[in-house]
Amino acid sequence: MKDYDNSIKAYQACLKIDPVYQEAKTNIALTLREAGKAAGERQDLQKATVYLAEAYKYNPKDFETVRLL
């Protein structure tokens, strides 16, 4: 659906309730990565960098996030 901002807010709410919920951490990292990729494709590099840096915090081992950064 590509509703990245609402998805990110939902995962942040999940993590506020349960900060160690691994599935939410995994999904927020993926959502942030895809939001960053979409922002980069729209030439909004500042927003892309913000999304990708946040994705990196959740999953620094994700090759695609690192590549996009």
C-alpha cells in the first residue's frame, strides 16, 4: 500500500508497548528502508537519508539499507 508514515507510526506504537518485540523491529526496519528508497527515487535525498539512517539503527546488518545509504 506504500503508506509508509502510518506503518512506521504503528510499529513505533507496538515497540512502545513492547520494546523487545522482534517482529515489530524487523518490520519497522523494512518499512523505513522502503520509505527511504521511495524518497530517494523521488529525489528527496534528505528525507531518504533520515529514513535509511533510522532503518540502519534497527538492522545494521541489512545489506540493502547499507547499499541505499
